[in-house]
Amino acid sequence: MCSLPLFGRISLTLSCPMDLKLYPLDKQTCSLKMASYAWKTDDLIFVWKEDDPVQIDDGLHLPRFTLEKFQTAYCNSKTNTGEYSCLTVDLLFKREFSYYLIQIYVPCCMLVIVSWVSFWLDQNAVPARVSLGVTTLLTMATQTSGINAALPPVSYTKAIDVWTGVCLMFVFGAMLEFALVNYASRSDMHRETLKRGRRQQMELDHQTALGELGDHTDDGQTAYAMKPLMHRGERRFDKGARHCEIHMQVGKKQGCCQSWLSKFPTRSKRIDVIARITFPLVFAFFNLVYWSTYIFQDDDDRPKASP
């Protein structure tokens, strides 16, 4: 058994398959293995240098990755023909996130916030709200397709797919909210029309009843039927009924949310007010879950690939 030093230099262009489940918040581990093909360990042994086994050029810079660390090891293989020497080095690359933050995450977040402007517009401003919702929805869909076009098609869901998908759902939800507001507004108008019609009909019936009460006498004078005086027992009954009614009104209490929503007379306005609070809170909760899930993930769960 002998150890032979190697002299010479080999230039290689290698590819590293990547697991894009955490893209673009991922770290990729690429393993490089160098093994003897024909020489057994009886004839040839590969050994790492004790000091500085892997030398990296200080001027080396990757546009989208940063080499965080590397780890050397041995990977000798045993077959039917014998044992062969093998060296392996694991290179840990971290993807630069600033580019994706500026180009993807911030624009998507701005589009979602712009779609919320529809909640503050008047419910009768139909052209403005429709054009705003359609524009933000088409822009979000175009950006999502552009992101996926720059990546290889994979069968699993990536982290960027979760972000763009949820943002697209929020923009689409803003359009659905306007459809609900429009329906509630037309329903309120129809209800108000029915109430006005009933009120007019009651006034007309009241005037008709007053006209029928008048009775012309023989001398040309008009006599009207007078309301009879109330008896003492009826007065006590009225007091009891009034007392019962007051008691029921005092016992009925409204919650803080109901009392606050009662300030807005129409249902369409209430839906807009609820959406102004609900959409930002849900989006903030989604951001909390999203970033805590993908940023603080354990390094042991990171994918590992080999050329």
C-alpha cells in the first residue's frame, strides 16, 4: 500500500441538481466526489491535505449565490473487484435574497395593498372599483406567470408559489368583495323602495279613513266620530304594557361590534368597513406565518444534492 501525490490540474464544469421547495429562500448543498476508477486502494489512495484542503479564489463571486462553507470527507467504495479510494467535498450555497425581495415580494405586496383602495371608494363608483380590481388582478397574474417562466417546471410547490398564490387570492377576494357590496347596495335600494311604497300606501289609507269618518248632517254641518275616553282599567293595562316594553328594551344589550356597525345604515357600507379591517389583519397574519416558516427552518431540513 502506498500513497501517491497527484500533480497536475483538471478543469471541470459541473452541474448541481437543486431542490426548489424553499426557492428563493433556499440553501443548496452540492457534493463533489472524486474517486479512482481503475486503481484500487492497494495501488492508489486519495488523501485530503490537513491544512487548507480546499482553496477558493478571493475574487470568486457568484451572481445569485454565496458560498457559506464547505466540508471535506472520504467516500471509499467497496465492490466485488476491491476497494477504491474516494474524496468528497460538500459545498453549501446560499441564494442571495435581496434581488427577489425587490423584484418579487415588494411589488406583490404593493399590488395587494393597492387592491384594498377599492374598500375606501364610494359604493356607487362602479367604473373606478371595477377598473382597479381588474388591473391589479391582471398585473398579479402576469407577474406570477413571469416568475414561473424563469424556473424549470417541477411537480412540487415552491415557496414563491405560496406567496404569489396567496397574493393572487387577496386581489381576487377584493374583486369578490366589490361584487358583494354591489349586490348589497342594490338590495338596500330595493328594500328602501318597498318601505317608501308601504309608507305612502299607509298615508293614503289613513287619509281615506279620515275622509270616511266625516258625516254631513241635514243642516250642512259635518260631524266627526270622536274617540271614546279610556276607562280606568284600560289605563292600568296600558301602563303595564308600557312597563313591559321598557323592560324589554333595557334588557336587550348590543355588543361593541354591533353598536359600532349600527353607525353605518346600509349593509353595503358595513361590508366595506369590515373588509378594511379584515383584509389587512389576515394578510399580516399570513406574512407572520410565511416568514417564520421559511426563514427559521432548520438547516437539517435543507435539501442536499450531488452532481
